[in-house]
Amino acid sequence: MNSVKPTQDERWGGNLPVFLRIRGLVLAGNGDQFFDRVSQRIGRLFQYNEGGFGNLDYTGSVIETETLQRFKFRRDYAASALHDQISNHFSSTFIRSEVQHRLENDPECAEAKRAKELAESLLRRPALPGRMGKVSLPDVKTLREKEERTRPARLQRHYSDVFLERLEVVEAIFRILPREKEATNLLRRDIQRFLVEAGINLDLAGDPPEFRMLDEPLLQTEVIDELLPRLAKRHPDRAREFLECYHRVISGTGLDLVFSEAFKTLEEIARKETGNPSFTFEERTVAKHFPRFHPAIQSTLVKVAAQRGDEAGHGRRSPDAHEIRYLLFAICNMALLILDYPRD
């Protein structure tokens, strides 16, 4: 997934849409889980009017305008409350249904359907007296095989489109929230938590908040600048190894090895800090050496370790390039946790 720095464009009202800021979206993480969390959280925002809105019907119409009707507000809808419509709009079930509808009506699928319908129509047509010759039928089998062969890629494309459209709706809601309200900060905090929990390589930044890739400057300021000076004092060799991994990410070279090498460095840090030269990030070992960590943190350490990409040693493929930045964030944060762990 490649990112484009946000720019102002008066033609877009100063708010460049998500699909123009984030190009070539390759999804990683649990999108269904993320949007189910968002569905509940933004539904709550409107159900209890945490944003201090006036007329909620009017607010629904404003959101429809702001999103270029990606969210369509219906005053005559059976579940007329805005929070019901918002919750439904973000639910993973509704999103999957919309993606399936787009898939079944895209050009490839439509072409195969038309060919099948035409073939069936020609076969049902009675023979005309005095007419000879064969009727040319469309090659339904070829078209159907093509449609089935391209289905996974088309499904991914439609899901990516819907994913970005839902992010656009989230941003529109932030734009209409009163800036001075605590509701904005709380909503941003919760959505950031949902992104991290679901393993989605995005963050919320700016005022009003907008979705951005977890890119190198953020990695530099939020993790590397904090971790490396502390690490250099206690484990200088490990600090150099992390720095080399970071430079690989910046230069875009050797990304297939970044996660594997960075995790090996993390293991060496854990071995030095625990005094166990054979330490590995297995559930029992982590619980033994880091009992004060919350169970969720212990589980995260183990799960990240399970994704290591050393095929020869662990039988797993290396992470894709678009996952490397997120995983390096996770590894650096794990190193900070280990360095901060109380040993008294």
C-alpha cells in the first residue's frame, strides 16, 4: 500500500478524499473486526448524542452531503434513528453484503450472466419452418470460467473500494463534530485502538483527523527516536541491528528479511533482559518471565512471534512489503515493553 501525503485542494473543499491520499490499498488485518467496533462506537456517538448535535435528522443529511452520498440518510427508513442507520452502514455483515452485490454486478459477472441468458433463450426458441443452419451460441463455459478465475481479485478490489468509502464516512463525521468537544478526542482514541487491535496499518492524524499510512516519519518520531538511545546504552549491538532494519524500510530494500532480522534482534534483547539464553516467545516462556504483563500483552507477544517470516527456520512466508512497517512498529514497541519491565 503506497501513501500520498495529504494535500489541500479547493475543488474538494480542502479535504482530499481518502482514495486520493491512499493509493494501491492492499488490505491487511481484520477489517470485519475493525468495522464492527466502529459500528458500535459511532452508533453510540449518535444514540446518546455525545457530539452535542442539534437536529439529528439534519445531521444525517449533512453526513450524506459530506460523503458525496456514500452514506445515504433516509428519514423514512423503518429504523429511522440516525444511530441505527450509521451502525448498519459500518457493520461487517452489511459491508460484505454490499461487496457481494458489487461483485455480482460487475462487468465480468454481468457478461457471463448475459451469455447464459442468451444461450438459454436461443435454445428455447422454436425452429422456424424453412430455416436451415446452426444457431451461433455464446461460449458460456469460457465466460463462466473466466469469471470464476478472476473472482478472488475482483472480490478484493471491491472490498478495498468499500473499505475506503467507509473510511471516508468516518472522516466526514469527524469534520462535523464540534472541535472543542471532548467527544472528538475520545472518538479518535477509540478508532486508533480499533486500528491497532485489528492490525490495520493506518493511523488518524491532523485536525480534523484523517486516515494516514503508518509511514516512516511516524516510525522515526514515535518509536525509533525513543527506542534507540535507550537501547544503545544497554545493548549497543542490538541498537545497531534495529537501525539497520529501519534503514532497509526507508530505502525499500531487503524488506523480505526485515521482519525476520528485527525479530531475531528482539529475541536477543529478551534473552539478555531475562537472563535466559534460550528464551523464545512461546506462551509458557512469556508467562514465566513476564508475569506482570497483562494477558492481552502476553498474547500479543506470542502472536507477533508466530508471524515471523523465516521460511527456512519456521516454515512461514515472509510478510508482504505493505505489512513490514506495521510489524516493525510492533517489534519496536515490544522492545520498549521489555526494557521497561520491572525486574525488582
